[in-house]
Amino acid sequence: MEELQEAVGRRLAELIGCESAMVTSGATSAMTLGTAACITGTDTDLISHVPDLRGMRNDVIVLRSHRYSYDHGVRSAGMLLGRSDLIEAARLNNSPNSDTVGRGMKVSKEEILGMLAAVEVSLTYDYSVEHVRETGIVNLLAEKFAAYPGIRTEVTYPKTEGGRPHLRIIWDRSTIPLSVEQAQDLLEQGDPSIRTCYLGLADGHLEIGTAMLKEEEVDIVVRRVGEVLAPAT
């Protein structure tokens, strides 16, 4: 596993253009191992004492702009990129090494190779094709929602979503007395359950993202939103 991590790490660094890289068990693991690497370096005695940080450097400075609801996101695999010496130290803090803070953060060989494959595909994928597809779905949604009185829509391109098109749904609160939170709850509780974008990522509005939405699902979404926001029509 150590040889596989090293080989994949070298290839990832070449593809991404960084000094060194490793595959982790997710974003939380990457931040934990990266922090541990800065604290312990390659000193195996210090590594075996973490998380007991007495006598070690343990002040961590994080940019305020980097603190948000996803900065501890958990996934089955992630990446840690950086200086070669720190990546080496992070590996020593990680599984399969015993008595380490990362002992439980094991990444399978399938996940390591899967991450490499994902990066290789992402660097060659034509994202303009996906943008055209998502824009078409947003426009189709807007066209269908136009049939509902009291509901209007706006196309947005949230920076938090990489500028991908979203559809913002706005309604007349005097005729449809529902808050955004209430509308979200009703959509989630219905059949089928419709999950809209987190309010923190949508400036407090009801928005539909299209990254995971298929064209054949558009009518289902429109019907459910209509049931919630225009039940009398």
C-alpha cells in the first residue's frame, strides 16, 4: 500500500502541478493529516504521541474565508497536496502505520486508483458540454414554471457552485404565504422528496441545481414545486 500511495502520489503531483500529493480518506482526513504533518514532521516519537500535543507546536491559523459549513466535509477519498517533506510526514501519520492519529483513516487500493482515474478524467473532460446540458435544463424548468401564476424564476450562477446554472424560484408571499424554509420542508417531506440547494449557498432563496438533474426528471420537479407553491392551480 505504501508503494501504491507513493506511485499514485507522484502521478497526481505531475497531473495537478504540485510538489507532492497523497490520497486520503476524505477532506477531514486531509486536514487532519496535513495539520499533524506540520506539528510532528517525520519524528516518529512525536507522531506516536498525537493527539497529546503537550510540548509541540499546536496553534493552527486558518483564513476566515476558508471557514464554512463544508470545511470538514467527509468523503470516501480526498487528496492532500503540498510540499514533499510535509506529504512524507503526513504519510507517516497515516494508516497503515500504528500508533498514529490517522490509523483509522485507511484508504483502500480501489479508492487510491479511483482518485487517480477521476483526476485524469477531469483534466480531459470538456466541461462546456456539461454547461450546455445544464443550461438547457434550467431553461426548460423556467419555461414550465411560467405556467404557474404567482411564480417567477431567475437563472443564477453561484460562485460557490463553480458558476454552474441554478434556477431561483420566487413567489408572491401575499398569495402564497410560505417562507423559503417552509417550502423546502414541504418539498423534502413529499413523494418524491425534492432537495433544493442549502440556503447558505443560495443567498436565502429557493434554488434548484441541475448538476445531478436529468431531463426526464424535470416534469417531476415542476410538479412537486407546483404542489407546494401553487396547489390551487
